[in-house]
Amino acid sequence: MTIMPTLQWDHPQPHLVHVTVQDQHIDLMRHTNNVVYLQWLEELAWSHSIALGIGPADYEAAGHGMVVRQHELNYLLATRLGERLALATWLTAMDRLTMRRHYQFIRLDDQVTVFRGSTLFVCVDIAQGKVRRMPAAFSQAYLAALTPQIL
């Protein structure tokens, strides 16, 4: 049995996903390609949203979805083949149209933060592609998970 160390998260109670850097993640520089980080952000955000009860089918049913308006990405240290990472996310701000999600990735072998980022999402009407107020089900689920930004 492996005992997980206590990791130093930027915010309390993160939603977590664990990954191991695979061959397909590595680029010419022999580290994880930056596009892979974007894929991990998307997978992590969906994992959290689904855990909160809002998945792709709910977006379809509501005719609304949350889309990226802005990313801030801070690659602090390279990650390499075989390294195990804990990917964490929190919702840190929200209003009727937008929400902000923060991310922190920690390399498990040395417990060092290798990545931090945030994404500003905006709610849009899927059919029209126009910004719209979040449906009540979205705001209720996301508001329940809101961790006010401490940084």
C-alpha cells in the first residue's frame, strides 16, 4: 500500500486527477509538450464538472455550455517520461456569465509544483454561439463548489 504524502495545495479541497507522463506526451525537447497540458486542463475541468453533476449531456439538454475565454498558463518545471502527477482544480470566482477555474499540478516523486494556471469560462448559447446567463442548474452546481481565491 502506497501512502500519499500531504501535498501543499494553493487552495483547500481540490478536485484531483492523477496522471503518469507517457511516451505520447513527450516532444522533441524530451519533456511533456505544452499542448498536453491543455488537454489535461480540459480533462480535469470536465472531471470536476461531471463530479458536480454537470456533464456534456447536461450542456446539450440546457442548450448552453461553458467555453474558454482566456487561459493563463505558467509552466514552472518540465515534466518527463514516467513522472507521476497530481492534477488539481478549483472554482475560484463566478458571476451570472462567467466562472474562473484555477489549476495546480504537483509532481508526486518530489512534491514540487510544476504547473499553475487559470481559465476564465463564459457561458454561451450552443446554437447561437452568443454569451448568455448560466442556467440555474449550472450556477447552483458550480456555486456549491466555489472556493474563493486566496492568492
